[in-house]
Amino acid sequence: MKKLTASVFAVVLSSSFVMMSAQNTKDTLKTKNIEEIVVTGALGIKRKADAVTNTQQVVTTKELNQASAPTAVQALTGKVSGLQINLTNNGVDPSYRVVLRGAKSITGNNQALIVIDNVISSADILQQIPPEAIENINVIKGLQGAALYGQQGVNGVIIVTTKRGTKSEKLQMTFNSSIDISNVFMLPKVQQKYGKGVQDEGWSDVSYGGTNYVPWENMSWGAAYDNPVIGGTMMPSGLPQADGSFIYEKYAPVKNFMNKFFSTGVLTQNGITATAGGSDSYVSFSANRTENNFVVEGDKLRQNSFIFKGGKKIGKLRIDGNINYINRIVSNTNSSLYDDILQTPTNNNIKLYRNSGIEGYYTGYAVNPYWTIDHERYDRRSDYFSAILGLDYELNKNINITYTGNLTSRGMTYTRHNDGAVFSKTYNLPGTSIDGITFGDLGQGDITSWYYESTSKERNFYGDLMVNFNYDLTDKINLKLNIGNNIQDRTYNVTSVGGNNLDIPGWYNIRNVLNPDPFSSANLDNYQTNSRIIAGFANLDLSYNDYLFLNSTFRIEQSSVMSTIPYNTGKRTNPVYPYYSVGLSFVPTKAFANLKGDILNYAKITGSYTRVGNTSAIPPYATDEIGVFPTGFPFNGLSSYINNQTPTAVDIKPEFVNTLDFGVSLGFLKDRVRLDASVYQSTTDDLITAKTTSSASGLTSVLDNVGKMRLRGLEVDLGLTPIKTKDFTWDMKVSYSTYRSKVLELADGADEVSLLSSTAAAVGIFAVKGSDFPVIKGSAFQRDDQGRIIVDSKGNPLTTSNLQVLGRATPDYILGFSTNIKYKGFTLSAMGDFRKGGKFVSFTKNLLAFTGGLEESAEFDRTQGYVVPNSVQNTGTAANPVYTPNNTPVGGAGTYTNVTNYFSSSAYRAVGENLVVDATALKIREIALSYDIPKSVLGSTFLNSLTVGVYSRNPFFKYADNNRNYADPETASTTGNAAGFAYTTQYPSTRSFGLNLKASF
């Protein structure tokens, strides 16, 4: 990967040389001055770029839509320094974890706040808004710019502004359409030397160098493909089909054997927008349809979205309205089928078993994924409705009153079913191990049918009332003051029913369930939560002579999750907490006229301090002492009630995040070169997490304030315009970002907090006192002072008794880069990033080690045994060790069986060190080419403009050498803070190629 890094920097340096050379040519077009840009900040307050006292980055609609990304979250990925977007589910309906500038909390929410049209929303809703409906996205990275949102803005804010109508009285229509095809790529690399088989004489007693061929095995512990006895011959494969015959396959590797399961995905997007308006009014309506047929057969998504916006000024009153409706229907199967696919030996073409069912599958030790597709489904329908009303009344030229009110409603019906299977077919294969038994006897067991249905409803109200003042105190001093009130109210309820054993197959109704789940089942929910936030706030902006700016915010906030009744008082309390910030912006090029010249044309320096709380780790009602209904206590059939064994401390306080942020913005050569850099530090006091208690207390743990952590980071963004003439423009951007979160303190006596652990291996994600956060800890090999692995007398590695820190789950740094070249009507754009360092845990590697597909298990002659590389034995004593090079194969003898036992058992698979993989990666995320049809060609048509284009998303990835495509390093198993696990239920990445068209008339 060092070569890749050097190549990236070489491109940047060579491009800079070209840019400097271009200055000798005539500059016929000037780039827009930085100070002329106006951005929308917190609560919809607009400021000139000069007056912004924190770090922000705006992504335009052109950048979002250059490669026709199906979701706005995906379109934003890789385009903002310091913003990490991780896929938590990469199926037909993906979900994401969106984090700005790293973690500030151990157990609290570290995701950025999403604000859409000045109203607090969520990443899930942003994902459903079509990118072409968005005007721009302002990413507020500096905490000072997000402080007006109080605790909800503690992780930065992503402000989304959707498009509105024009002032033209003429009706204008815009039509967007795209279609792309996608295929899986970056599938795990597996060994191609050995085929299906195991040391089991279940089929015949023929031995191929110490191993046997077994048609129904899922293990690749068979003979070498170059074995002259079996290599290249047609062999019976899998279990007998319905007529008793076998499918025959050649004993040789099948090219792209995993790819054959996946289909070609087809994604279509169509949208139309109509706008009109006048000098004092506007109206717009957009309708969009998205259809996604995923790479897994039968997995589909259908979405219809409608946005209506309108505004009118009547005298001193301005009224704005926004109505958004999104209907989304998704059907998918169980993604655990990918685990079954990963087990496939390389000499099996899984597609041949499409109609074989379970009992005729290629193996008796896994479920046919085609059966899973047909018989286990998860169907969701969601309806989202949002209505926003904005009022602006001008009392006089200096004072106006604004109100923004939003009501959202979301309902979802989620049904899931499994048709089940009872295995009654008896195999008739005399002389084999499966003669006279059923598929269930092989260890899978009958599959129990089940059906569940869940209905949830969510209602949110958001309201901001502000009085806004704007006064010129003197000729040089301007004052802007916003004073307001915010109310948020959320109600959520869910009801679930279901159980096991369907009486009539295919009828998915609770009345068809023979064994409904008991009330204590973890599959059932029946509850309602209500939460409320009430706050008062003030925002002060002072400017001096248009080159010195001060911004200060204050918010006093009360959250219902902090409502409690302290012990022995009997009186409910709900504390109010103040949050505040102050920031300065200084523009030297305006303050000192002689500083601004042909070389340096713009300079701005900013600094800010913010103190904001965070209560996201505290769920509603947690501070109210309630009991629980235990399962099976005092014994089955009777219900009981016990004290909550994992309570929340009644005197718990918010986590308080104190942030210092300094930045500089520079413009050179008429803004041909633009440099933005910022450095920041956030210290979080009173960390909220669960701490263990004495067993004598009767409690398992208590959620309380227990520690302290620190976050430090650096971001640098460089923009270049090497050439800008009438017909040719070339823009480039390069960014560098790095951050470190470190746990400084934990509860008395505690050195670490476990966030996620595995039952398959001794490995987990932890917060460790004195270490970066989060880290991966696991068992490791014992080594001598030269780093060599110590083995026992039988050649088996020795492991540590305690878990060791195996790496950090966050990257060392991320280098982003993009380019945009426009020549007349042609535009070529590309963007990507390079992620250096970090680690993740791969359970694909764990599975491949078990099945014999791991490349590492085939880099030697299996028939001669396996000697652990770079290993030593202690020929001395424990007190005085003497280490000598080891030549003893694992298991004490050089046999194929000992090789199989080592890699497929806990001796290899349970050692955390073996599963930790380097997360370094280079990704080209987008490449797009478009052409604007000349207006001269369209002159005789009804079209005002027409653009056609081709694009590719994810055309090229390159992972670290020891990541044999096991998983995308950006994969996350949770939206929480325990990032770093990549399970076998995560599908491989997909690559897309498509066409798009945009026409206006």
C-alpha cells in the first residue's frame, strides 16, 4: 500500500505543477470569491463564509448527483473530510452509520445529527430522499456551529436543504432518469489447490494422500486438484436428487464459483420536478420512483417519494410550506445465506442446485440458499409523512419573528416468515454413511416454521420560535441577535405478534400459528415511549468592519430522559442544563489592505470553544426504577416480578463535551488555490456507561457517570483550479483527515469496558483506560523476545491466557481526492479515498479456516503436515527458557488429518490474533462522464437543456495484502460504537455501471 500512497501524492504534486504553469495563460474566467459564499447554519441562520467561526463544508447538488447514487447518504460518502459513513447492512435496503470527527462517547450516540429543511430528522430518512431533490448539504464539523442544537448537535450536524421553486413565472419542468446494473465484486479469495473432501470414509475407502472424497461434504479438505487419480474426473456431487441420481461435477476449480450464485442487479431511478414562481412567491413539486432488484434473487425495493414546496409573501408576512411523503416497500431474505455460500468448495457450481431443495443440495451440512430465498422472507412497508410550516413576520426593518413547525409521522409494518421443512426422505445408498438416514440426521435437524408481524408508529413534533434582531450599532459594528424557544415531542409504539409452527403452509397470519410465543419471548414487543425536549436559546453575532466576527450561543435545555425521583425524597425532579459556545473569525486580508495581493487574495482565521452535554446513552424511563418480568422464574408457567438488576443511577448527569477548535482558510491566485485546515480537541467528562457492582448488592451493573475521554484531530482540505478558461475548466480537491479518541479515566478499579465480544473466538471490542478508542482485544500467540511463535512439544502454538490489544478499530488517516474536468459540453469527474491503517475482525476468515478454503491452509503440502512458520520450542525450563527453531508439525506428526484438525478447530479459529485484518484500503468511488447537448441543437425543440451521461460507482477497490477480500474495511456490524466486527452475514461489495439523462423544458 506504500506504492499506492506514493502514487496519490505524485498525482497531487504533478497537478500542482500543471496548475502553476497554467497561471501563465490568460485567465478568462475568475473563480467565485470565497467570501461571497453564503451558507445555511444551525436553525436556518444564514451567514457569509467570512462570519462562520467554525469548520463547515458544503456539498452541492452537482457533486451529489454526478454518479446517480440511489441514496443521499451514499452520494455523500467520501466527499467530506472527517466524515465517515459505514455500511451496517449492505443489502437491498442499506443502512449506515454516519460519524463526524470520531467518537466522543463510549456508549452514547456518536452519530452526526441530520437536519432536513431546518428540522431535526435522521439518517434513515435522509437515505430515502432522492439526491436530485437536494439543493445542497452543509456539513457542520465544528461543534461550535452545532451548539444551538444542544445535546443533539454534540456530534456535529449535517444540514440538508431541498430544492425550492424558482422566481420565474414560467412553468419549468425537469426530468431525471437513470438505470444501472450492478454485480458483486471483491469476493473472498480462497485456495484453489484442494477440493471437496475430508478424512472420512463415508463414501468409499479410497484414500487420496490421506484424505477421502465425500460428495455431500462442505469441506475443502480433499485431494489436491493435480492428484492424477481424481483430478479432472467427473465425480458425483452433493446429495442424491429427487429421482435418486447424482449431479456430476468435474473435480477441478470452477471459475468464479461464488459469483455464480449472485444475480445482476438492476436499479432504475426516475423523477420529474415542476417549478414556477414570481417575485414574491414560488412553488415546486417533485415525484421520484426508485426500483432496485438486488444481486440476491428475489430481494427488491420499491420507493415512491413526493415533495411539495411553496411560499408566498403577503405584506410583512411570509409563509413557506413543505410536504414530503415517502412510501417504501422492501422484500429480502435472510442474509445468513452468505455464510452458506462461503462454505462452498471451489469444485462446486452452486447454481446447479437451484432446484434441488435442501435434501438434494451439494452438502448435508448447510441449507440450500435457494431454498432460503424462496421460503424465508422479511417484508417491510413504511409510510413517511412530513409537513413543515414556516412563518416570517417583519415587525420593522430591524426585527422579525420566525416560526418553524414540523409534524412527522411514520408507520411501518414488518412481517417475516419461514415456511419450515420436515426431512422425511430416507437416503438409499448402501455402503455409505448416509444409507438409511434423513437430511435431518446429518445434524441440521428439521426447520421449524414461524411467522411474526410487527406494527410500529412514530410521531414527532418539532417547533422553533425565534425573534431576530439586526442592528448597525455604528458604521462599523453590526449586531444580530436571535432569541428563541424549541420544543420537541416524540411518541413511539410497537406491537408484535407471532410464533412457531404454521398449520397451513403459505398462510401468514397469526391465526395460522399453532404455537404463539409466550409474553416473555424476546421476539415480541408491546410498548410505548414518549420523550420531550424543551429549550430556550440565544444566538449572538457581532461583526466589526466586515473583517472581525464574533458568534456566541447559549442554550438551556430540559430533557425528559433526565426526569427522576431521587431516593428517599418522593419528589420528581428534572434538572435543566446550560450549553454554550463562543467563536471568533478574523479576515486579515480585509483588515490589512496591503496583505491582499496577486498571490494571497484571501485569509481567514477562526477559533472557538464549546461546552455541550450528551444524554443519548440514557433511554426513556431509565431513571425511573421499574421491575422486570424474568423468564422461567420462579418456574415455567408462572409469572413473577423482580427488581431491575441493571438500573440507571438516579443522580446521573449528562456527559459534557468541551471542545476547542482552530482553523484557517486561505485563497491564493484569485482563489485558484484554496486551503482549509482545522485542528480540534474535545474532552468528554462524566462518561456514561455501565459499571459492575458488588454481587452482594443484587445488581449486575449500574448505568452511571464513570470516566473521561479525549478526542484530537486534524483536517486539511486543498482545492485547486489548474485551468479555468471559457471552454476548459479543471478542478481538483485533496483532503487529509485524522483523529484519535483516547479513554483517560474509567470507574474506580475498572481498566476496560467490553462493548462487543464473540462466542466464536477470544476477541472483542473494548474501551481500555489509557488506550485509543475503540480497540480490538483478543487472545494471541505466545512469542519469544524475537517475535517468534512458541509451540509445545507437539508443534501446537501456545496462546496468551489474557486478552491482548491487537489493534485500533479506526484508521490512522484518510486521504480523499477528486477531480472534475469540463471541456465545452463534456464533464469528466472522479473521486475516491485512501484509508490507511486500523484493524477489523473477519469472521469470514474464521469460517474459511474451518472449511479448508483459507489460502493459508494450502500454501504447503497438506499430506506432509504443517509446521507453524517462524516458530520455536522451549528446550529449557519455564524459569530459564531456551528457544530453538521448531520442525515439529502441528499435532506431533506430519499427516493430513493433523492439518485439518489444526485449522478447523479452536487451535487456529479461536485465537483472536488470527482473525484480525488490516483495514487499509484504496477506493475509487465514482467515475462519471456527461455531455450537455448544445443549445443550438435544441433550438428547434421544446427542450431547454439535455444532458446525457455514463457513470460507475465503486469501479475499483484495493485492500491491504492480508485482507484477502474477506470484507470491506468500512463494514460495521452495528450503528453503535462497537465498530470493528465483519460478520459472514454481510454481503460483498457491489460495483455499478449506468446511464443517466436529465432534460428540462
